[in-house]
Amino acid sequence: MRARLSAIAIGLALASCSGASETGGTCSATALNCGAGAICDLTDPAGPTCISATGDIDGDGIPNGKDFCEHQAGGAHDEDNDGIGDECDPCPIAKPPASPDRDGDAVDSPCDPDPDTAGDEILLFNGFNDALGSAWTPTTPGAWTVQGGELVVTNIPTQEYLRTNVAEAPNMAIEASYRIDKLETTATTHLVAVHAHDPRPAGVASLECGVVHADSGTGDVVDLETNQNTATTRALGSAFNSASLYQAAAYASGNNVGCTVLGDGHALGAVQAPVTADAEPSVALTARAVTARFQWILVVGR
Ligand SMILES: [Ca+2]
Ligand SMILES: [Ca+2]
Ligand SMILES: [Ca+2]
Ligand SMILES: [Ca+2]
């Protein structure tokens, strides 16, 4: 990203972009000064530039003024509100970091699960701003619906999955953000997790990382189940508080999986378990006996 403009440069930019529909002037992520009829193109490889709002540089049918990825197809949504569309954002869940990603790959911190090893790429991001397409397969039709930019899973007494496929990668991070509306009384064990498995006949690896609440238990646990082992730890605080924002994140590499659950940005617990080394091209969100709302899912692989 271009360095912040000096006060003098901003003044010049304002002057040069004051005319109606003027394009080609200078702007930046912190100074979107492009005059009437123009917008600041933050995704131009040459640097932020003022362009016509009504044009369509990439010809994807989304006019520049509504296109957050002006130079590639898509770009209708910008989950983290940083002006860079979900399809072209090197980290679609956080604004650009103060310092660039150290390994210079296509994934920026904090989305890069291994910021010192190049080669990571975003295999899947969905901010749930559009209706679920045919690429997503629910266990129970109608259990998952997109409402107001979130994916809502309604009360299902048995464990419910919403699956999709991603490119295979031996190193893989699966992360999701969610809120809990309420625990439902249709079952005595409640769960929210991210999940991955290899569905092929020769595939054996699987993992599930999230939280479990048992009505008769002594507290919430952070839970990691793999095809080899189960690891749990008592959650530091409630893992099913309707006022909190949670994230579940699993990272599989080689023969090991790590699982961390955050509540309002603080770690509720982290566990590790062995896994059969494998690439797991099927990922899912999963829940049981809750009503929950997911804001996004992110899968990064290498
Ligand atoms: Ca466009
Ligand atoms: Ca576009
Ligand atoms: Ca963005
Ligand atoms: Ca990396």
C-alpha cells in the first residue's frame, strides 16, 4: 500500500480531483479524495488512482463505483470494510497490517497461518453475503440460511454439517467467526465447530475443532477430534455466551492438528492432537442444538 500522503500532497490531490467526473488523480486508502463522479481504485497494481465511478474496468458487470475488486471478476462485497473486495483481499477479515506479511506470499497477516513460509493461498472465503450456492451441501436442507450477511444455523438436535470442497493442501487452516443466539433444549449436548475430512476411499484423515457444552457437565470445553485422537481443555470463560463473538481455528500440518477458540479476541483454550498426514479437500461448519450465526469462513492452504 502506498505510504500516507503528506499534507502538501493531499492538498494537491484535492485540487487535482475537484472537477466533476475527474479521473486519474491521486488518492490513497486514508485520503479518498476523487471528486464528483470518481472513486479511489485501491486495487490498481500501480497504486491507488481516481477512476470513473460509472466505468467498468474489468468488464464484470459491476460498475467501478460498486466494485471492490476493480481489476478482477467479482468484488461485490467487502467483509472487513477496508475498501478491498473479498475476492482480491489478501486477508479478507482484517484491514491491511501496519507492516507487510514477512514471507510476501498471497496471504497477509493475520490470515497467514505460517507468516514465515511463502506459498500460502486462500482456498475459500465466504462472508455469507449472497445465498448459498450449489457448492454447499447441508445435512438437513433448510437448516442453514443466509440472513443479513450472516449464515444462520437453526436448532437441529443431531449434529448438522454444511460442507463444501476446497483444493487439496497438506498444510491447511480452517477458521470461522460466529455468534451464539441460544442453546436449544432439543438435546443435552451442544456444539459449534469447524470440520474437515478426506472423503475419498483411501482417505482417513479428519478433524473437528470447536466447543462443546453438556447440560449435565461442569463447564464448556474446547474440543479437538481427529481420526487418531481427541483432546479437550476446559474453556477459560463461557463458550456459548450470546453477547460474545467467537472464532474457531484449526491448523493441520503433517501429523498434527492445533485448535484454538477465541472469545471476544481472547483465547478460551488451545489443544493439539495427532492426525494421519493427509490433504482434506472437504471442509464444513457444524453445529448441534444451538441457534448460531456465522459471519465468515476462511480456508488457507499450502
Ligand atoms: Ca467491474
Ligand atoms: Ca470486479
Ligand atoms: Ca476487504
Ligand atoms: Ca505464509
